[in-house]
Amino acid sequence: MKKIICQLSLLVLLFLTSAQVVAVADDGKNPGYHGLDLSHHNGAVDWSRLSSANIHFVFVKATEGMDDKDPSFDSHWRDAQKAGIVRGAYHFYVTEDPPEKQAQFFIDTVKLGSGDLIPAIDIEVLGKNTAPDVAGRLQVFIDILTQHYGKKPIIYTGRVFWNATMNDKFGQNPLWIAEYGVQKPIDPEGWQDWHFWQWTQNATIPGVEKEVDLNYFNHKDKTFSDLLLP
């Protein structure tokens, strides 16, 4: 995170306007650190165009709660591999649903293999009927995935939400932070650094029908291969 500012000059090349991306820039020395996340909300994807736009990793929404599978997951998951883009799957965590059932639903839905990113958990909304001990229930979910895949899952969240609802006991999980309009993100409580930064949510990129989130991997301080399944 401390050295990320020098990389932001590359990101300036992404924009014609604040909401439009022409292509993802590469510095030639450290390729493979730009990516996006997709769900059915992003519309159709032309993977041949995407793979030629210097997109090197993609997080695909797989599941939500204990019974909601993203309609585009199967096609996105298959096509990302065919396009040679490193793929990862994420689960949208519903704080009102039993963590055990959510974890099993993700495991049953997603068949991760060697070279895939470790699973990611998107937690950003607190349901109005959420049971007490939100952090403890999330830990149950994390423990099940960790036991199954052999690595702690990535946590995607926003700092304001996390600091208001969670605690500082999750710092061993890789952090995927969402923060927009800043030169660098501020870590939520419990973390000293981040692995992925979702720095915009309204990019237009060749190959994706609708606006999309873009993400940056903190390659100055982290090793990408550490986040891949063996």
C-alpha cells in the first residue's frame, strides 16, 4: 500500500472520462495486476476482447446467501478459463442466513482447481433481521471454507461498514477493499495492508456490455501466487 502511488500514474491511462476505460495499462515489468469482478448485472461479456485488454484476473459472483446462484456464473467461470484469465469465485454473504448453509452452498456450487484464486467473501450489508454476533457467525463461514480449501478466504468489504459492524480479529484473511475517489484506500480495523483494491465501480471496458468494477492487486508488497490454490 505504501508504494501504490507510483502505480497510479498507470491508471490515469485507463480513462477518457471518469467513467470510461479504453484499455488497462501495463508497465511491462509487473504485468497481471489489473482485474475486474463480474456478475449477471454486468451483461454480456466478450472474453476474447477482455483477454486482449490486459485484464489478468477476474472475480466471478457464484452464490448469495444459502440458495441464490448467480445466473451467469457457469458461463463466466468456463469462459474465463478458456480466455486464459486467472479466475476467482466470490460469495455474497447474507448476514441473516445460517453461515453453515451458506458455506456448503458455495462449496457445492463452485469447483475450484489448481491455479484458481482462493474463495472470496463479499460482506457489505447488514440485514435488518441479522442475529447477534455477526462476527462470530462470519468466522464459522470462514472456518468451513478454510478447512475445505486449505487457505483462508479473501474478505471483500468497505471500511465504514466493517468498522461499524465487525471487529479486528480477521486480519489474517487477505483483504479486498472497496474505496473510490482516493489515491489509496484506508484499511479497516484489524488489517495492516490490503491485497486487492476495488478502486472504481463505474468503468466501461471493451468486452463488457455494462459498467463494471475494476480492481488492482498490491503487487509491491504481496505475492499473487500466494492467493492461488495449489
